[in-house]
Amino acid sequence: MGGLRVFVSRLLDLFRTRRLEESLDAELQAHLQLLSEENIRRGMAPQEAREAARRAFGGVEQTKEAYREQRGILLIDSVMQDFRFALRILVKSPAFAAVAIVTLALGIGATTAVFSVVDRILFRSLPYSHDDRLVAFGLTAPIEKDEFMLGASYIDFRKTPGPFEQVTSMIPGDSKCDITEERPVRLSCAYVEQGFLSTLGVRPILGRNFRLDEDRPKAARVAILCFPLWKSRFGGDPGMVGKTISLDGAATRIVGILPANFEMPTLTPAEILVPQALDEELQRRAPPGAVLRTFGRMKPGATVAQVIVGLQPFLEQSLQGAPSAFRKEIHLSVSTLHDRQIHDARLASWILLGSVFAVLLVACTNVASLQLARATARQRELAVRVALGASRGRLVRQALVESMLLGLLGGLAGCLVAHLLLRLFVSIAPQGIPRLQQAGLDLRVVSFTFAVSMVSAAVFGLAPALSDPSPGALIGKEVRATTRSLLRPTLVAAQITVSVVLLACAGLLLRSLWNLQRTPTGMETERVLTETVSLAEYRYPKLPQQIDFFSQLQARLKALPGITGLAVSDTLPPSGQMRSTILAAVEPEGHVPIAEGTGGSVAWRAVTPGYFSALGVAVVRGRDFQEQDSWPSENPIILSETLARILFGKEDPVGKQLRLFRQQSPQRIVIGVAADVRNNGLVDRSDPEFYLPWKDDPVESLSTGQIIMRTRTEPTVVAAWMRSETSALDPTLPVKIEAMTERVGQLTERPRFNAMLLSLFAGIGVALAAVGIYGVVAFLVAQQTREIGVRMALGASPQSVMNLVLWNVIRWAIGGAALGLISAWFSTRLLQSLLFEVRVHDPVLLILALLLLLAVTLLAAWIPARRAMRVDPMVALRYE
Amino acid sequence: MTPPSGGVLHGALALIVLKTLDAMGSLHGYGIAQRIQQVSEDLLKLNQGTLYPALLRLEPRGWISSKWGLSDNHRKAKYYSLTRSGRAQLSSEAESWERMAAVIARLLGAEGL
């Protein structure tokens, strides 16, 4: 009320200082005038009267000062004064200002850029209402590593959804569908249950959610558009709701439009949502039925632990229904949606954030020692201020304000650095880092930057602020940094410690990346091109049509010049996407079946003859497939070496018979054994594998084919040929052509990204540390000039002077390095799960990091130390 | 008589200024000082360094208002006058001053017993 009014008025006064000052002056002058006129009336001479008035009035300036204190908000006023002063000081020493601001900008910029990336991954909430109550749940089993539920059991479960308020489901994976009208285009289609959106708490911005009667087989077809598709294809036309489009050749009515920030809980791409239309009767009739991803909304206040307990009856029921082989290997999986989305990005995110904070720490330490050096140089100024009556608190405030100003300027420059770094990140980042594309400098990130700048300013400003000017400085005596010399070397040691840790971590990741890239894949990937062709189901609904298409394409490609190998398969190694079954489903004739369990998963592919030679995989025994193997009467199989060893031990597998998938199907004859190929990515253990001929048994669909071409010709030319041959057959087909080396390279993108960033940060850290060490040593040498002069006058050799300086640094470097070793020993452990065939405590790497750092330290110290060597004793002794 | 110590004066000064303006209507700083000196029969000689900050304290609280005008001998001077809320403040402050004065008188009297 009154207080607020006073405050506001004073705040306003801050901005009209000059006018107030003039007004006050006029008022006091008027007072003096009136007073002297009164004196004249009493009979004094004018001159005398004025002087008497002045005497009676007292000090005009004191009155003004009292008036001013009354007027302004004293603190703000004097802080502004400090700010102006700090700005002047910075402008007066541009070299110091530039070094400090660049250092800070690097530290703050890197921190901001990394924060803006990991913020999306670690801290931000998902675009669903009450996202903390959403969980992904289901079973995990050897052939399906993500949690799932089976159609029939889900239909029973959703009637009484146990511990959940609501449950919903979707068909897993990135399914495709086509808009089949003008400008045909292939879309990512999400097949979801009717209550999918309402369970997630997402409302269409236009139109409505699906209705129950629309989520049934044979119901009229409807769809909901996602925002980007609505904007790009339909120009954001609000009239789209209610319109009909042709989807996969069937008329489909658009019933709603989703908000711009919508994303699938599995993070799979989706451009359009379609009801999954689960056929209940079919699911019950033919168990196990469809595989579904299931999500639940917990009741308010419920925890994941409670949900796990609540799901036990469901787990037991599922186990009873499961084939006996699976029972021991089925587990319940419940995780919050947030955890599920980021599971493997979490550790890397924390490590990047940690390392970038380490860089920031080095930067702050640098600025702190710079400030400290300047504080010593400015001791005389400080002493004068104390002598003139500045209080200790006033000096500390002044120093803090100077740091704040530096922090702010560094933060501003840091925003620019962050912006550039972020663009770099996005351009080099691999696929699959969640939400990286959306990372940017928004208000939240900028406030983070601001907070970081202020905290760093406090950190690096505190030490110099607490320095106490000695009265000796006032009379011009030089004050040498001897008493508090502990602080400076401690800062150096801290920088070295942090740098050792950064270097050790970066080294481990680089080493691991090196190993990863040299991992043999089991193939010869040079000069191999692959083409992924995915046939639209509505155009090629039946297997014979699909097989026919691929054999026509193969025939066309075979005619191209320079082709040394050509084959088609349904999937390609080494990525982990392939058909798989369990070992128990592979039963060799005359062998005892596996007594218990599933035996783990076994990969398999359908391939045409020539697959092995095209990929450069050796057939170590027997033979490759031939044309006649695709006849219906033939049932051959080729095993990988590992699978052959598991099934037949040391016996020769060729000619042996086995049955697959517990079918009463004809026996299959092993015709060959192929060398092992990495098939679960580069890091994970490979599964044993077998190959079946490219034909209609036992697969149900071959709509996606991988064309493999080994060529002698220039790959870009061949790629263009492949493209034109494919479109000659079917111009609507989307085609993706990649070199095989590229495909393998994609698997190392993630580790390469992590290693690159960490190396970048380690590099910045070491460079900053070098600058810091250089600065401190140069400063110490300058301080010791006189001492050095005396020593030299007394006969010390230049070499011994240099040793003296260097020894000082080395002592602290060794201390810092020892501490760094210990910290690295503990912190590298955190990296464990990111490493591939590298020991966490690799002594060679640690020693390399140490040596590198010691070399940098010595170099940084050597330059100023040489200057000490060249000190002229005469000059030094006359120094003061 | 020695002037009352600063502490007491500080609180009382506002009351004195408000009362003066109440009695005299509109007045400039010099006039206020003169008037106070007059009324107190020279016992209270106001330091100008105290008066102007006091005026400045009262104005933003809305108890007095100021505007530039001409003095009797045609000098430009800043005239202060009491506002409505200043008048209310004066009566409540005068009341509490009297109560305080009575209490202190009683205390001093009691000490004598």
C-alpha cells in the first residue's frame, strides 16, 4: 500500500535523476535567496546577507546527498554505479575482457547446447495430459524383446483393466499405407484402438476421436490426420474434417485433426491414424492372435510398483496359456512412458551433460584465475578505495558486480556459440536420438543459460572478491602473491583434474568406436549396393504377385553391365531386423528335443540363389541355393555355422534332416552351411541363423525385398540404373538405395556421435586448461621478476631459474593429475554400458591421457618460463 | 534549551511539518522553516538538511503535494500543501503523539515517586 507506493515512486525516480536533481537545485537556491533577502531586510549588506544565509543554511551538498539517499533505492542506485564502473574497467582492458568472455562463451555455449538437447530427453514432460500416469506394460519373451500383449488375452484384459483407469493398444511398428488418388504418396499409418487418444489424453484440434462402432472389422473406414500431413498435403484446410480421401484404394472419411505436438508413445513415425479394427472372434478362434503394444493410464496416486503387483494375476494367466517352452522366459514389463522412450538415451545424455559441466568448470576456473591476477594488479586501486572509506562489503559487491557483468556478456556470447553448436549437433546426429530435431534455444533454455552465467559468475567472482587489500599497497609497495599463493595453484590443479577425467572418458569412447568399426561383420561390404523395395499390399496383395514382381526386377537388373552378383532377400544383416523364431522350433531328425525352455531366439531369412556370393559370405560346406530349390517339391535349408554346431555338434550337417516351427510339414534337408554373419547390430551377441529359399513356403508375405547388387561399375551410376529399372516396372514404388558400407556405418553413428561430442568437450577442456596454466604461470613470473633478478644477480643460471618456475607448475600438475586419475577411475565406470570390447580401466588409455595433459601443461608453462629465463637482473632490480 | 535528540525529532518532524501546512495552507520550504522557528520561539532551529529530506519523505506517501509558484517578492519557489490523506494522517498522528506524550509524562512522573 503506502510502502509499495513509495517503492514505485522511488523506482520511477531512478529514471528521471537529472530532472529531480535540477528541481532540487532550484528549490535550495530559492531557499537561499529568501533567506538572504530576509537578512537584507534586517539591514545587512547584500554580500554579507548572502554569506550569512549560506552559513545558516549549512552544507548545500550535504543536504543534496541526504536528499539523494532519501530518493533512490540506494542499493539499486549504487549497483548501477558499480555496473557502469565495471563496464568502464572492461573497456579499458580489452585483452582481458576478450579472453574472459571467449572462455565463458565456450563453456556456457557448450553447456547450453547440450542442455537444450538433453532437456527434451531427460526433463521435459511428454505431450500427453498427466503424462506421469501413463505406462507401457505387457510381456516380454525371447522373440519379442519389447513388451507386448496378444490379441485374445488383451480383449479379456481390457474388460477389467486391473490396476489401470484406462488401457489402450496399437499395432506395433511403422506400417505403411498409400493415398491412392491424385499425387499418390506413401504414409506412415498407425493402427490404433478406439480409446487410444483418450487414454493418452490427446484431443483432436478439429473434429473428433474415433467412435466405438468405427473400430470394428468391416466398419466404414475413417482416419484422423496428424498435423504435419494436414498442413503439407491439405494446406491446413479446416474443411478436411468430414471429407473423404482414398486410402489404400478404399474411401476413407477424415474425422479429426491432431495437434501439432502429437507424437506416438513409441516414437514411431505416424502421419495418419486408422482404427486397428481388431476382429474379436478371429483373435479368439486362432490364438495367439495379433501382437499389440499396450499402454495404460494409472489411477491418480498409483505407482509403477503397485501396478506390477496388480498385474500379477494377468501374468499368471498368460503363463498358463503360453506354450510350455516359453513359460520360464516370459516376464512382465511395466515402465513409465517417459522411461520407455528414452531408455538407452538416458545414460548418454547424463554423460554428455556431466562432461559439458566439467568444461564449464574449467572455463570458470580460468576466469577466476584471470580475475585473481587482475585483483592483485589492482590492489593499489582497492587500497585507495578503502582509504577513502569504502566498506569491505562495498568492495566485495563491486567485485561481484564485475563478475556478473562478465558472466552476462559471456552468457550472451554463449547463446551464439550454443546456436552454432546446436546446428552442428543436428547435422551430425544419427537417427533415433529422441526429439533432437526439436531442440532449440527457447525461453526455457535461455533462462537456463542465464542461470548458468550467474552461477558461474558467482563461482569465479567469489575468490577475487574475498581478497583483502593490504594497506601496504597504498604507498606503492608492490604486493607479491606469496601469502595466498595456495589458491592459484589449486585452481590449476583443479583444471588438470577435470581435464584428465574428460580425456580419459573421451579416450574410452574413441577406443570403443575404433573397436566397433573394426568388428568383422562376416560380409564383404565394399562395392555392394542395396535397394529396399516395399510393395503396397493393396496393389500386390498375394504372395505370387510379390514373388513375380521381384523376379521381373531381378531379370531386368541382371542385364545391366558390370554386375558381379545379384540376389534378393527379405531382410539384411547386420541390423537386428529379421524374422526370428526360437531354437526349440528347430528340431533335427533323430535328436532329442530341447528339454526345457526355448533355447533362445534364432534368426532366419528368405533369400534367392546368389545371396551368399553377392554379400561375400562364405558357404563353408555344401552348396548355395539353386533355381530348382524354389520348386514346391524342394525343401532345402542352409544353416549358419553356429546353428549347425548347436544342432549337430561335430557331425557333418549336410544331408541331415530337420523340421521347423513344429509343423507337420515335410522334412527339410540341410544343403549347406554358411559362415556366421553379425545379425544383431555390431554390439550385441549374434543369434544363430538359418536361410530358406525365396518362395511361398513358409512365409505369408514377401512384400518387402532387399535387392543386393555387387558391381564393378561406379556405384552412383548403378544406383541410377536401379532406380530407373524399378520405376519402369512400377512408377509408384518408393525406392531406397544405399551402399552396404553405409548401412553398416549407420550402426556406429550413435557411438560415433557420443565419442565425437565427448572428444570435442575434452578438447575444449584441455585447450582452456592450457590457456589457464599459461595465464597463471605468466602472472607468477611477472610477480617474481624481482626475486628472479636477485637470484640471477647472485649467480643463478637461466636454466635453474626456468627449472624453478617449471618445478612449481609440475608440482601442482602432478597433484591435479593424481586426483584426476582417481576421479577418472570412478567416473569411467559410468561409461561401462556404452563401451564395446574396452576395459573400463584401460591403463594404456589413462597413461596416454596423463601424458598428453602433462605435455600440454609443460608447453603452456614453458612459454612464460622462458621469459623468466631472459630476465635482465639490472632491469629487474630497478623494477620498482 | 538543547534541541531534542535526532531520534525523537525524526518522528516528530513529520508531525510538525504536517501541522504547519495545516495551519498555514500552501507554503514553500523556507516559509515552513521560518514558521517552525517562529512558533517554537527559536527553540527549534531546523537544519535545512533535515527539512528537505523530510518533505521528500512525505510527498510520495501522498500526504503533501507540491507545485512551483511565485513567492511574495516574485521569486520562483516550490510550494507545499496538505492533501486530504495528509490531513487524516495528521489527526491520527497527533492523537498517537498525545497518547505517547501522556504515557511518557506519566512514566517520568512515576520515576520521581
